[in-house]
Amino acid sequence: MPNFKDATLAVTGASGHLGRRTVDLLREAGAGHIVAITRDAPKLADLSRNGIEVREASFDNPASLASAFAGVDRLLIVSTDSLAARTVQQVAAVDAAIAAGVGHLLYTSVPSPYPDPTGL
């Protein structure tokens, strides 16, 4: 893993399985400043007690994303499970990351996010 001791790394969906595991792996790898972003900050109280900065934001509230992404150097956007709203949510998240000056953006997705028209 590259040396991220001086970078601010953020992960959205940090109270979900993938987001939480990513935060844990970053911490184990010695990342210097980790920001865990979630819709429900109390769920991450244990992370906060262990030196991880927890910020509350929701993809359904684009205004909350700008402040959550402020000062972040590298951001992992964990895609939502809402297929109906995903495009709007993720575009808002990318726009907020750009506006916040995030220098490096990563995004998770799912294979075949649309139903297979052949039924297979």
C-alpha cells in the first residue's frame, strides 16, 4: 500500500459492510487521517473513539456531501443499493467531491446494474 500517512482518506457508506471493512483495513495499514462518512454517525461511535473522524452525510442530501468531503485528498464512494436512485445520488457525490477539491476519487459499482433483458 502506498504511504498515506499525510493524506486524508475518506470512505462513504462506512457503516455498511464494505465501507466499514475498508476503514478497518486503512487503519490497519497505518493511514494517518481517515474520515468515515455515514448517514448515521452514532453507528460509528466505536470508530470515533479510536481516532477515526466520523462525518454524517447522505447521498439523498447533496448539501451534506460538500461539507463531508471538505479537506479530503482521496475518496472512496461506495455505491448505494438503491438502483432507482443510484445515478442521481452518485452524480451528486462526484459533483460534491469535485467542488470540495478531492484529488483522487474511487467508486465501487456492481456488475450488471440493470436487469438482463434476456432473463438470464
